[in-house]
Amino acid sequence: MPETTVKSLEEEFDAVFDTLGDPATKANGGAGEFFMEIMDTRDMSVWMCMDPVTEEQYQALQPEAPWMKSGRAPASMDMAAFAHSPDHPDEFRTTVCCGLTFRNVAIPIDFNPAIFAQKGPIRLLVNKHHILGFEAERELTVMDLDGEQFVELIGTDKHDADLELPEGASLRKVKLDGPLVVRLPTPTVTHFWFGKGRSFQGPLNLPEFSS
């Protein structure tokens, strides 16, 4: 029988990434590394530093109005990339803040500032073009809700047992038999928790996993 060639995550991810063309950009890091975002309060657009940042860098960042810090949290995925800025298919908009370069990766749709006062899970529709990669043999947390599947994107499972989930939602652990590369829909439904650094996003048509 012919020998089956098993591709690495990098090979699988690059095959997808290469279809995106310019100006697609990869994040320089992966699971467990901390990434930082700032927000333009004029349109609530989200701008991400594509390199991991330290807590010291985050604390030292002092953006001037109309910019504000919107958070720093660990990534759940092992690889990530963005095709381009929202509504700019041939451009990746950038800005420099306190010596760090940030790229416009997302814009929330129908954003209501009142969400900052909410507690528990928050659902937000986001315009972005985001590709994720997960290593083979790792555990992945999936949120099931109303027949749809959402993958972990921010944070770890350390405090998942304490999360107040959306009504009807449940979390499950799956074991990846091989590398997994997914492209989030545009727009993406995001479920996140302020102050807990946790988010699940999708929905996605995921393969069958061994639990």
C-alpha cells in the first residue's frame, strides 16, 4: 500500500495562507502567548499588535485619544493570520502607538458601548477575515450552542468551569487527530467574557473529533 504522508500544521496552514495573497499577514506566535489590541473609539475598530507583548509593554502603553487599550490576553490557537482589514480587501491598515505597530483586524457590527457594563457572556457580531490553526494531538475546547460550534480563540480552559455560559450552551474537550486549519466566517459571531480573557468564535462546520 502507498505510504500516507501526514502534513504538519505549518504545511496545512501555509497552503491556506498562500491562497489569500497580499496583504495577508501572520501573527508571530501562538497558543499561550499574549497579544494586545487597541481600539479607535471613533468607529470602535480593533487594531492588533501581531507580535506577542509582555505585561510591562502592556502597562507602558499609553495611547492618546481617540485610541484606547482594549486588552491583552493569551491566544488559544497555535497559528493565526488575517487576510486584510475589514472592508479593505487590498489593504492592511496600520498605525503606530508608543513604538508598537498595530494592524486593523476587526470592526464590531452594530456596536453598543453599553456592553462594557455587562456581566457574563457577551455576544457580538464582528467583521473580520481571520484564519486559525491548531496542532495535531492537542486538546481543543469547543462550545456548542443551538446546533452550532464555536472554537476557543482567546484564553485557556483554566477557569472554564466557572464561566457563565450563554443559555443552552455547553463546553466539550476534543482531541485533534491531525492539524486543524479553519477560516472564521465573515462576519464572525464572538462570545466573550470581559475580565476573564476568554472567547469562543464561529460558527464553524468542524470535523468529527475523538473526545
